Amino acid sequence: MASYKLHYACLSCRVSFKRHADPRREHMCPNCSGPLTCAGHDFAPPRRRDVRKWAAVAAVLGEGLRYEGRTACGCGKEPKYRPRTRAEVRVRRTVAAREGLALSEALSRPDPLTPLMD
């Protein structure tokens, strides 16, 4: 069985790296020496100069969500929804406050007003 690398992101430097998951150590950014945040298997990092999209990534990762969805072998499920712009994050924050939802749940919904059906 193959072991696939996970994406790790440094939100302050706006860079991403692929590393093997090792629970015994914390991955550090080679640029700033800060801790890297695990972004999951299906993370597609925005361009480094696209500050607005990195703000949406920071909101998603800050809530403890990861960009996952596919099985470890790469087949199976479709990737789960994650907001890609600050406007999408802002709408989901508003809905979470109005409806009394956890922000992580609101960020996982493709349509913020429709409950998830799993």
C-alpha cells in the first residue's frame, strides 16, 4: 500500500509543501521557521500573491477543516466543499451567526442556507 504525502501550508508566508505525515514531529516552514498547518490530501494552493484567496484558506484551516474528500488511493468520493473567496467566507460567517451554527459547519456547506445531507 502506498503512503501519500499531505499538503502543509504556511499561512504567513503563503506557501505550501507536501510532506509525509509524521505524528511524532511538527513540520516547520523553511522560510519563517513557523509551524506548518496540515491542509489535507486535496489542497490546491492559490498563487502566492493572491492574498484574497489565502485569506479564505486561512479561515478554513483556522476552523480545523482540511481539504479532504478522496480516499487515500485517490479514487472514490469527490472532494468536499470549501469556500474559495473572502465573500463566500463572509456569507457563511453571517449565516453561522444568524442560525447559531458552528462556523466550521457553515464553512463546509456548498449552500450556506441548506443543511448538509450525508
